[in-house]
Amino acid sequence: MGSLPQVEEACFGLLKLYSDGSISRSPNISFDVPFINDNSILYKDLIFNQKIDLRLRLYKPTSIVNSSTKLPIVFYFHGGGFCFGSRTFPNNHNICVRLASILQAAVIEPDYRLGPEHRLPAAVEDACCALKWLQGQAIMHANVMDTWLGEVDFDRVFVLGYSSGGNLAHHLAVRFGPGWVQLAPVRVRGYVLMSPFFGGCERTRSEEERPIDGIWTLEMYDRFWRLSVPTGATQDHPLVNPFGPSSPSLATVDLDPLVVVVGGNEILRDRVENYARKLKDMGKKIEYVELEEEQHGYFTDHPLPAAAQRVIQFIKGFMADNRKLMMLR
């Protein structure tokens, strides 16, 4: 009789990859976080990719402050190291409720396929599919499939991503270029990358000097990459390291305005700062924001941390400034 398969990788006891390639994922994840349901926001789930049954959650305020103006659209891509996360998780749900309420926006949170069952580039393909779904809705605007989308401004879309979602936001910005080209009549006006989950074979100073960031450790980040990158790939894969040895040059890529946010005490701090600096040196429209003393959970911890509230207010200003520029054109 052969030996039983051995556990090769495990995350939080919830996800296990075995030596024979089989995977077990616990359906029971306990959260010490209550769902926010204060009646200020309505939400519902829709399918955006019927072929593989991928869904998104659509949020909108119950009362609109300026009834004469259509709602801007905010896409929010959750984190989870490309191995965990769902629109149904209370921490993700709660941040979308806050975004919809404070930003006075229609918020769309799509799910995306996770590793190791579905390794990259699956998540990137799903994120692109979500934006293309919105384009399809906009094209059918006169006979829009969902009445909620009759209240939105397809010309004012913003993409936000946290952690692995921030990585996705980067690749969406690169994939689609200026927002009026490939997604018309949808117009993406800007991207916000919050602690984007990037990696690389060469360690940064913050990775070497801050091996523990709250509950997150450098070893855990490495494990997430092993579970999510294409089989045989390293952390210098272009989907992991935007400036790796085999990554295409971004020098000639035209990008919409970017905002990059990171906690000052994060393991990822130097990698994210290097990313922002290199793009700025290339002349890209990018703003870098560092939250002093904050660690990786600054945006989704419960209750909503003060740092997250500051970030949301900053996003609100970014959206307003962008609207002013739009009106001047």
C-alpha cells in the first residue's frame, strides 16, 4: 500500500495543499466581526460570469445627498493573498457599506477565483471580466438589465483594491490603459491601490527588518505566493513583481491617475514605496500616501480604524478633484 498524501502547504488550518496535488478548503470560517446592516445601504448579488458562476455584490445608498447627480461607481477588489476572500465575508461587506455611504457611490465588489485551485492569472482574468460586465451594462444603458444601474454614472468609475486586490488594480490599470479606450462607454477615472500585494525574489529592507506585521508574517506572504503563482513560477513573475527581470516595461504605458497607499509599519512598505517612486520617475500620474505607524490591517479591521476613515476621506477628495478636472475638459 502506498503512503498517504502529506500536507505540503497549509494556511490557518483552513486551506491545505497535499503532495498528490489534492486540495482541501474548509467551508467554515468563523469571523469575530458582525455584519453592518444599518439600513443606510441596500445591496444585492448578481452573476457577472455565468460560465463559471462568478458573482458580485452591488451596493447603493438608500438616500442620495444630491438627487440631481447620478452616482459614481466604485469597484472594490478585496484582499486575501489570492487564496482567501469573498464578497460575503463580513469585513469585506462592511468596508463596502462604508464606501457606499461615505463616498455616495454605487459600490461593486466582485468575487474572483482563488489559488491554489485557480492560480494566477485566473484572478486577473476575473477582474477584467467584471469591468467588461459593467461595459456590457453601459452599452445596454437604454434597456439596462438591472434598474439600479440606471442611477449610476458610467462616465465616472473608480477602481479600488486592497492587498491582493491592489495588485489586481495595478494590472487592470495596465491592461485597459486610459479608461475611455477599451471600456467605452465606461470611463475609469482613477485607481487606488491600498497596500498592493507585490513580491520579488530580492528582499526589501522592510521585509528583512519587519518580518512580523501584526498577524501577518513574511513567511505567510511567501506561502500565499507559493499557493497562487503559476506552477513553477517565482516571485519575480510579472503578475507578482511589476519590475521583475521578465516584467514588461511600463515606461511607455499610458495610465490613468493612481493613488498608492501603504502603512508605515508594513512588511510591504518598501516594496510599495519603490513601486510608486519608479512610476513617478517615469512621469506617471501617481500620488503616494504613507500612513505612519500603521500595519497591514489598517483598512479592513473592525471596528473601522481611524486610518481607514482617513483613507476613505482621501479617496473622496481624489474623486472630487477628478470630477472638477472632468468638468473643465
